[in-house]
Amino acid sequence: MDRLDNTVLEQYVTIQWSALKDVDIFVVDMINGFCKEGAMSDANIMETVPNLDKLLSKFAKKAYFFVDSHEEDAIEFNSFPKHCIK
């Protein structure tokens, strides 16, 4: 897997796993590289967005979003097509 350098991490709020308390929901990879464009995208994923929005609006007081991003030469691309390039 590709490792993020500090320059990239500075763009996002990062937290330690031990700080994750009272989390209602985790949302993983709901980003353009999987939902709208690119080698690993699937337009059908967009059909889940309205339901996810309702779920988050109704039940999630505290949600965390995990996103995939890679450099052009990420090791992951030995196993998967290029996707979610920074």
C-alpha cells in the first residue's frame, strides 16, 4: 500500500484510533475515484448516495470518512488498476 507523506496528511484532520469514541458510522471510499470516474468506479454506487445521506442525517451525530488516495507509482497498482490518484 502507498504511504502518505506529511504534506498530504496536513490537508486532512487525522486522529488516533484510540480517540475514536462514540462513533456512529464510518464511511469508506465514497469518492469520485470509486463512484464517478476511473478504473475502479461503478456508476451504481451513486445509487447508494441518497440512502447514505438519509442515514447520516437521521442517525449519525459523529461520522468519519475514510478516503483512498495514491501517488502515480503506488505499490498497490501491482495488484489493482490505477485509481484515486492524488
